[in-house]
Amino acid sequence: MIDRDLLLRATVGLIAAPSENPPDDTRAAAEVAIRLLRAIPGVVVTEHTKAEPVRNVVAVLPGARPGKRLVLSGHLDTYPAGDPSRWSVPPFAATIRNDRLYGRGAADMKGGIAAAIAALAALAERPDFAGELVLALAGDEESMGTSGTQFLLDTVPAVRGDVAIVPDAGSPAVIRFGEKGMVWLDLAAEGRAAHGAHVHRGDNAAERLMEAVRRILALRDWPVDAPASIREASAAARAVSEPLGGAGEADTLTRITVNLGTIAAGISPNLVPDRAIAGLDIRLPPGATTAAVIAAARAAIADLPRVSMTVRVAWEPTVTDPTHPLFEALRRSAARVLGTEPVLNMRVGASDARLFRLAGIPTAVFGPTPYGMGGGDEYVLIPELIAVAETIEAASRDILGG
């Protein structure tokens, strides 16, 4: 049975240990997690660091006999709290108002980590299951995970499980089985500086860049033949998933999207800029590959003189077969806790779940609904935190045979 006091204490303690990324310093949050985990009987806790100040924590709870290994994965880092004026409460005070628990990371994803810790503690009270339950807490998720979860997967054998559950921000009403891939592109255009009154003497890099950006944005119309199972799951989940994820989510999940995230040029309106730069985020569904998208982007701007493109990030789409027993265990457990069965769907945003899938590990994302994620007054609903913890406990016993 979930210890609700432990669940709340863990959430409050983790929020009170700032771990904003940047600077990606998870030392204080890792120390809080270690104290909580070492108080649980039978749990072996180790700390792992690739590069300071990113601290990662792994906790292992062995069962009563050999069996499968289930990994619960969480990230300790958060978005920066940002401008304090956007908050009606201190961002690191973990303020409780009625059923809401406020604070940076409440939903993304210190609440989910606390739910995993509470589930681990519940299994430790009755460790009659087979195999072992592992909790992997990493930093660096908001900056792609190379010093966090990827480092743990590469160096800590206990983190390579038979299956994994990531209690990241989402909704108890939706179990996520896959994520779109991503490509981040940097564009740069070179020109010739001149006074704005003497444009005949200059060559405007900003205008050249605008044309390059226009052509990359046109990749939004690039046809993608997403697998039928993905299209069908998205359509079936739409009535439940879109009210949570926003109108248009189903369409977004099955097509290429391009976001112009940054753009800069020049220093004054009356000067012709000689250099302009832009950064774009491309998300691609299953059925498309990063190689094909990058090749299409290069081809789109190939005839533009003095324009260059650099690939900063490239991750393939990742999917676990939605018929995998992992999802049935989660659905059964969630139905008992919630009184209604969750739907299965893809996830719009990226998470460390992709790293487990790329390592060949079937992975589900199941966590609380985020409110104010990335902005001010981020909060999570306490009843949802309890429901997530109870579902993870029940699903863990189901998967491990307890």
C-alpha cells in the first residue's frame, strides 16, 4: 500500500532542492533522493557521475527469487524557474493549495519521481516478487541525457531492464508507447555589410536566411506514411488524449512539424547585416527517418549561395509495440485504481523513454498531468500523484509476479 505521507514528503523535498537546467546541477536533488531511498529496507543505492555537477542515482530492490528486471526511470533536472513575477508562490517552496502542489518540477517530473519512490517503498514492505525493481534517477534530461540516462544505460548493468516505466508528465488517462523523433538544425547566412541607405553596396544576409527558413518550414508538407498501428492508436485515443494534449494533437503526432525557435541578424535597422542565424526544431513521426529529413532539408537550400546548415541533434522516432504485455499490465492496474481504463497513444514531446527504447527495452510513459509546465505556477494534482504511485505499485507486482 502506498504511504501517502512519504509520497508528499518526497515531492516536497525534491522540489525544495533546485535542479534547474541550465546549469544542470542535480547534486542537491540527488542527495534528497538518496536519503529517501536509503531509508527503505532492502534497497541498495549507488551514485554515478559522468561529469559534474550532473549526479545520477540508482536504487535496486531485489525480489524473493530470480525473474525479470523492471526499471522505473525519472529525471532530476527541471526547466529554470524563470521570472519570479510569473509565480504566485515561491517556485521552490512546494506550496500546497487544496489538491494542488505547486513548485518547479512538481509535474516535470519530481512528482513522478516521488510516485516511483513511494511505489518502491510499498514493494519493499512485501518483497515477495520475482526479479528486481530498479529506480534510475538521472540529470541532463532537458539537454538530451548524454550525462544522465544514456550514461547510466551505458555503464550501469542494473539500468538495462527487461521493461521500463517512465512516470514523466502526461496523464493517468493516457499510457504513452512511443515518441516522435527530432532533428535540430542551425542555419547561417553570410552577406556583405553596408549602410542601410546604400543597399546597393551590401548583400543582406537576413533576407537570404529568410528564404532558407521558408524552404525548411515547407517540410511540414512532406508526406509521411506512418504505420497503420500508430494512426489507428492516435485516432482511437483522440477523444481522451486531445482534451489533455490540446486540439490538433492527433494530427501533430502523425506528421512532420517544424518550429522556428531562434533567429538573429544585424545590430541596427540602418545597417545591412552581413550574417544571420536561425535554429529550427523538426519533429518526425514513425514512418520518417532523420536521414531522409536531413537530406530533404539540405536539398531544399542547396541552390542558395552562402547559406550553411549544421545538424545539432538527430534522434529517430521510437516505438514499443502497443500490444506488449507491459501496456496490458499498466492498463489493468490503472483501471483498478482509476475506475476507468486508460487509452494508448504516442507522446508529443521527447523524454528519456526514447533512450530505453533505442536500447531495445520496451518502455511506457505514465505520469501525472502537467499544469504550468515550463512556465510559472507549475503544479500537479495530489490525487493524480497518488493514483500514479498506486498504479505503478500494482503494475510492478503484475510484471514481476508478486
